[in-house]
Amino acid sequence: MSFGEQVASSHEWGHAALASIVTYGLAATPECYMVWYSYHADRIPELRRQLNELKDSGDGVTADAVEALYERFFTTRDELRAIEEAGVRIDRALAELVDEVKLAGRETNSYGGTLNDLDARLQQEEATTERVVAIVSELRHETRKMGQRTTSLETRLNSSAEELDVLKKEVVNARREANTDALTGLANRRSFDWELSRCTEAAAREHGPLSLLMIDIDFFKSFNDRFGHQVGDIILKFVAKRLTETVGNAHFIARYGGEEFTVILTDEWLDQATSLADTIRAAICANRIHLRRRDLDVGTITISVGAAEYRHGEDPAEMVHRADRALFAAKRGGRNRVFSELDLPNDLCLGEPEVSSTERATEGMPT
């Protein structure tokens, strides 16, 4: 594709992106524009596939759904790029370090050769005072040069070691950021997918129990509409904090997307998982949220939870699907409750739920 064709295509994709934003009544934010631009440019097949599913499912392409796509496909890409750049710099620093070591080896060999030559001259030449003084003077000169080279090498090695240490910390931080939800500080969806795969493999290998909780904040969209997105962010952080305090470090907690959270419970059977889920539910709804600075009473936050247990040999997505259906059943059953896969009514035991995760939060708050 020529430069002119690239410019023409870019304009076309840009116009198509804006048209899609208008069609679905979305805010023309840079993040939203980037998602739709990439969709029309077909740069990320998985992003295009997920947007097509949203368009075809009847759930509606909502601002929350687009925001979730942006967080999944673009924020982590920037962080992964930082990891790659740090990796390149580490490779360069290591190459320079290897060159320094090779140079030091050559200089050491040269110094050793000089010492051998001087020793031979001492043995072969007549040991007059003048000749001994000359040889010793030359020896002192070469030793001084070697000392300077050694000091210089030590300085360069220390500098390289410090640079490598900084780069190592940058990689660790970039990896942590790539796997962390920026708002809540919990693990993100990408990290959840990796951890779930690892845990199911371990459970299958050891024939041990493994359970999953899918958690959704009740009426979250209504809170956002009523109080604004800043309050919505406060609610998300509040729930994340209560989750962390209740679950502790024993299990893996993640923000699944939007107002949904997940907990992977290793070595826990379904009945243990549902018991913990109810403890979490009670801890979250135990207090009202009151914002002192704004003198705003947000009220009590409640959650609905779905629980499922891993069946050895199944795809991890199947367990997620059962937990998600149990969560939907808890929503339909009145919210602020825990349902396990064993509590699913007959009409939810097979097939997809009638209402998707995106639609759960769109229903109005009771008056």
C-alpha cells in the first residue's frame, strides 16, 4: 500500500469510527475512538470479533463495554511494549558487559605476557644495577597501567550492574502493571485468564478441588447514572478493598471487567466457596458509603455472587460459564445473595442466560 493509499484508508477508518460512535450514542473520547478505529482498520482480530459479538447479541454496544475493550486491548499493550523496550536495553547492557569482560581478559593476558618478557630478560641479561633498575621501572610502569585499567573496568562493571538492576526493576514494575487493574489495584482480566489456566492445570494434575466465584455489584449502572462515574470508581475501590480484607492472600482476586470481580479458590470445594462468598457478601453490605467531602450518602452496596466448581478435564471456560449463569440466577432471584451451580433453576441449566452480564447492571434501582 502506497503512502497516499495509507492516508486515504486512515481517513476512511477515522470517518467510520466517528460514525460508529454516533450510531451507538457513545462519548467521542480518545479511548472510544481508538477502539472503533482499530475495529474498522481490522488491526486486532480479537477486538473485531468481540465487538461483532456485542453488535449481534442484542446486548447493545455500551460505553462500559467499549471501555472494557480498551482496557483489555490497549492499556496492557502499552505496558507490554515497556517490557519489550526494557528487554532490548537489558540485552544491550549485557552485550556491553560481555565486551568489557573480553577486553579485561585481553588486557590481563597482555600484562601476563609483559611479566614473562621481563622475567626472561632478568634471567638472560647481565644483572647490572642499571639494567635491573630499568626492568623494575618498566615493570612498575606496566603494573601502574594495569591498575588503571582494572580501576576503569571496575567502574564500568559497577555502572553496568547498576543499570541492569534499574532495568530489572523496570521490567518487574511493567509486568506488575500489565497484570494489574489501575483503578482497584487488583489483578486484571489478563492476569485472571493466566491464573485460572494455571490453577486448573494444577487441580487436574493433583486431583484436588478448585472453585470460582463470579461477583457483580448490584445496580452499578444506576449508581453511575445517579451520582456520576467518580462515585462509581469509589464504589469499585470499596468493593475491591472489602474483597481483599475478607479473602486475604489465601486466594486469587481479580477485577474481571466493569463492575464484575472474580475469586479463584484453590483447594476449596463448592460448599466452602459458597460459604466464603456469603461472608464476602455480608462484609460488603455491612456499611453505608457516605462521602464526607461531598456530604453525599451513597447508601448500601450489595453484590450478587455465582459459584462453580472445576470438573477435571473440562475447559476452564466451562467453569466460568457455570459461575456466570449462577450469578445471573442470583440476580434474577432478587440480588444480594449467593447462588452456586447447584442452585440453578431448570431453565438455566442448559443454554445461555436470557440476560447477559452487560445487561445485568442496566436495570433501575428499586425505589
